[in-house]
Amino acid sequence: MRETSNPVFRSLPRQQGGYAQFGTGTAQMQRGSYQGDPYAPYQEARPSRPLTIDDVVTKTGITLAVLMAAAVVSFFMVASSPALAMPLMLVGAFGGLALVLVATFGRKQDSPPLVLSYAVLEGLFLGAISFALTFQVSVGGGRSVNAGAMIGEAVLGTLGVFFGMLVVYKTGAIRVTPKFTRMVVAALFGAVFLMLGNFVLALFGVGGGTGLGLRSGGPVAIIFSLVMIGIAAFSFLIDFDAADQMIRAGAPEKAAWGIALGLTVTLVWLYLEILRLLSYFQNR
């Protein structure tokens, strides 16, 4: 069974041979297979129909709608009071991270309140950091920048990559194999290691406070952002494959919330990298 680079999908329940096979509550009871099944209490209370692609689309759409609404509110709050930028970024970033950890290690990734709470917190973070990056371009470049246009380009770029990789997955142009998955996961861990190293070096004043220059806006930063965008794009293929396996395994419809959470995590990451890359080009 292939592993996914997305921590939310990695925490989904499995049985020997793959993802857990979820049936109706009655059938499960007759086979006596509730032992060790985290969805057993839910199935006992009310039989659940199998997960469909429509469930995934609907729940993902709801999650993204809540996130975008929170992001718009956050952006205009920061625009009217720039002092709110840092508090909103910190609350959104650390609050969202905490919920992802709870979902991953607590196996609560199919909880609607948790997923929607993550969307609100991440929306607060995205709205604040979007304003901060566009404001930085305006000040650093010494010229007026249309923040709405720049953010719109980042959103379109994110959606373009998402749907492009969906087409790639559906057509089988790139097959998700165990070797492919290992390569993407290794690249992801390598990128995270570089970012942590860059952060530590910057704290000690190396490179004039820019560390390795991964976020300085120079050529190295541009290359690094392009690499990160590539890793995020390939991560979508693994996420699509994990969701496809859940649908084939007959997971309950409630599992769509977990898939929505996993896809949203990757979308947020991709948007940030594209927006950051656009800010680099605007500053040149």
C-alpha cells in the first residue's frame, strides 16, 4: 500500500492489505469485525453509505468557501489596522497547525467542526500574510502594487496547478507508484530540512540575516520557491490516489471531511509558494 506525503491522509485507518474496508453497520456486526475499527461506534449508531466523489467535491468546496471568507475578512481587517497582521498570522498559523496535529494523531480528520475550524484559522493566516507580502512589495519596490491583482494571480495559479494535476492523474500521464511516492516524500522532507536550517542560520545573522537566502527574494529564493511549487504539485497526485483508494475501499461518507482537510492543507501551501514567488518578481 502506497503512503502519501500528506500527514492527514497518512493517519487514515488501515487494515492488512490497505485502507480499511467499511461496510454497513449491520454487515460489520454480523462479521464481528468491529474490534480495532475506529469507525465502529459511528456505524453501530447509524449505517453509513459509501463515500462518493460527489461527497469529496462538496466537502472540499465547503471547506474552501469558509477559508476564503475568513481570508477576505482577515485581509480587510489588516488593511484597516496593519498592527493586526502579526497577531492574526500567529493565531492562524499555530492554531491551524495544532488542529492538523490533532486530526492526524487523534484520528479526528473526519470531524466537520475540526475541519471547518482549521479553515477559519488558516483563512485568518492567509488574509494577513497576503496583505503583508503585497505591502512588502509595495514598500520594498518603491512603487504602487495592485494587491488584488497579485492575490488573484496567485489564486488562479493555485487552481491551475490543482486542476492540471487532476487531469494528469485522471489520464495516467504520471502513475503514482511506491517509488514515485518515496521520491516525493524524500523531496518534501529535504525541503523542510532546508527551511529549518535557513531559519536557524538567519537567527544567528548568517548571510546578513537571510541564512541560505531561501527567502531573500534573490535567484536562490526563486529557484527554491519553484522547487517547492513542484513538490506541492506532485503531492496532489499522491493525495488524489489516496482519496481514490478510500472511495474504492468503501469508506463512509463522513471520510470526505478528512479528504477535504488533506487537500486544503496542500492548496494552502501551494498558494503561499506562488504568492511568495510573485512577490519576488515584483520586487526585481
